[in-house]
Amino acid sequence: MPEIGKLMTGKTVLVTGGGAGIGRAVALAFAREGAAVVVAGRSAEPLVQTVKLIETEGGRATALTADVTRSPEVAQLVAQTVAAHGRLDIAVNSAGTLTALGPVGDLDEDQWATLVSVNLTGTLLSMKHEIAQMRRAGGGVIVNIASTLGAHKRVPGLGAYVATKAAVSALTRNAALDHVHEGIRINAVSPGPLDTPMSYRTGETQADRDARVAEQLPVGRVGSLAEVTAAVLYIASPEAAFHIGTDLIIDGGSAA
């Protein structure tokens, strides 16, 4: 039986984009709940740092490098996860990038292609290979990290990012319908502005950022990584078994 307070004991969780930001925070949160965690990304050193943070707290973690835009690498990542820990119960697809800034009419086409490749195709390929493993195992849970910017809100100058994250939300919902009969439960979490480096504009101090956000968000502040990880843990848990194709918005009222 799981330990009291350890909701994920006995589970194996794969987190893409696990070297920083939301991905690192999610990996730490699952490890604290007793899961064996595999963190994946393109660069080894940030992943190793995430593993060290988890192990310092007494958790179990493995770092595996993979580029989510390359199907063979994602297939190998899933296979290595199962080889290392015997199973894959939950996948959190957090790998993403923010580039191709500016008005739609002025977008750099190469930056657009990179954004689509990482944010959208990377999510597709991750789900494709995770689903294949979960089919063999008789089920599982997938959580995709989308954004309040996309299906829920638009901002000038971020059209490319908005388009990819809106597509992640739609793809998640359709995948949920495609695979729920196979025992695979798929949902998304859409964070708003968080207390991370991405929340700062060029040259802003924390006081500047906080004052700006206080005027923009109904809640009057940026969100914390802990608030997002709590949502991911919930929607991945058995308590959320009736959530199928949900896009859970965590944004302080930004898109209300």
C-alpha cells in the first residue's frame, strides 16, 4: 500500500522538459509523492541537476537525454524509462520553447518552424510513443502542459506561441477521446504567468514585474510553481479519474 502522504508510491513518471521551470518543479513534486521519476530533455547538465535535487530529498530519479522533435529519440526515451523502472504510469509533457516573437506579419519563418516543431510536434511525438507503451501495459495517464495563452487568451506579439499552445490544447482533447477506451486518460494543464524568468520583461526588476502583473491579473500577482504542480498532481491522480480531455486553467483569473 502507498505510504500515508505518498500518493504516487510505486508509480513511474516521465517528465519531458525536466531540466528547468515547470518540468523540474513537476518532477520534484512527483518524487516527493513517492514516484520514480525520469526527467528528459536535450541537455544533460540541467537534467543531472534536477536528479540531484530529487535525490537530496530522498527521492529516486533518472536523467535521460532526448530531443522530443525526433521520433526515434522519443521512442528510445520511453523504452529506456521502462528498462530503468519496469513501467510507465504517468507522462507529463512539459518540453516547450518561446520564440518567434512579434506581429504575425513579421514572423521569422525559421523561428516559427522551430516553435511548431518543439511545442506541437514534440507533444504529438511524446504522446504517440507514450500511448504505445501504455497500450501494452493496459493504461496510463498523460498530462500535457499547454498555456493560458492559446485556447484561452491571446496577446499581441505572441501569435506563434499562442497558435502552438492552442493546438496542444485541441490535440490533447482529441487524443483523450481517441484513447480513453484503452484505459489511457489524457488531459492538459494551462498555466498563466508564473514566478519564473519568463515572467520578466527586458530590464525589469522584481518590483517592476510585480507592479505590472498586479494591474494585469485579477488575483493581483504571478502564480507559483507549487500552484501549478499541485494541479498536475491532482489531474494525474486517481481522484481525477473523471477528468477526460480537460484543459485545467491555472492563471489567477487572467482568461476568465
